[in-house]
Amino acid sequence: TFFCALPTAEQHRQRSMGGSLGKAELALLDHGVRWWSDQGGAPVSYTTLDVPLHDGDGSHIHTVEYFSKGGEKGAKRAPLVCLHGYGFGTGLYFSTMPSIVGRWGGRVFALDSLGCGLSSRPRWRLAQGESADVAEVEEFFVGGLERWRKSMKIDRMVLLGHSIGGEL
């Protein structure tokens, strides 16, 4: 059963990167990077960006890309793209991503799915609850991911997902 109660566009705008949700995300990600460093982990940094989906309605997927010293040596390795579960966002990975990026040896991303976190909130036009067509709901999320991949000019990627992020 799928149900997604999305805030209005205005509510989302108020909570975006300049608002409380964006500030909370940055504080959480900073905490994870500092914690990793305090444990003796290799230096890790990150950047956030809103990747346009070029779908005609101005939608974007909020993206966090992590970097580590020496990460460029694995630039030919397919990027690792981490997807959160229902009701989460990129912050789900705040404490594990610094460790992952050091071991992966290539580009590492965490994404907010459409309708979640700091990504766009396109109007939900699909059925809800038991009347939802699971294939249509999956296409909503997978289609957004595919448009993100094309916008980022990524040919191949490895997906890591938690809960519904793993289902997709």
C-alpha cells in the first residue's frame, strides 16, 4: 500500500535549503563528517545540489555528493547512488556515508526521491492506498531516478537502497 502526504509547494519552498529543513540537513551531514574524522577516518567532504530533471515542470532531485582524498583514482568505477526509504531523505546516510565513500573509490551520491526531503514535490496524480497501481507508483520514482541519471550524464551506476529505496 502506497500513501504519500506531500506538503504544498509553498510549504516545501519555506522548508527548502534556506529554510529549516535545509539547515537541519546541513547540520546532520556536518555532524556525520566530523564524527568520521574524530574516529580517525580519512578526510571526507560533500556538496549539495539540486539536479534539474528537464521534464518541463521544473522538477529537481536534491543530491548530496561525497568526496574523499584519493577518490579520483576510482573515477572509472560506476558511481554509487544511495536511495532512502519511505519518509526519509539523504540524512539517513549521515553516519555511514563517510565510511562508504572512502572504500568505494568512485563517485558517491545520496538522493532525495521525488516528493521527499528537499526534492521537488510534483503533484501526486496517482491513486493512493489499496487502489494504487504499484507499477505506476514504481514508475513515478524510477522515472525520476532515470531523468536524474541522464541529467548527471551517468551511463552506469550501482544502486544501494534502504527499504523502498531498495525495492526500486
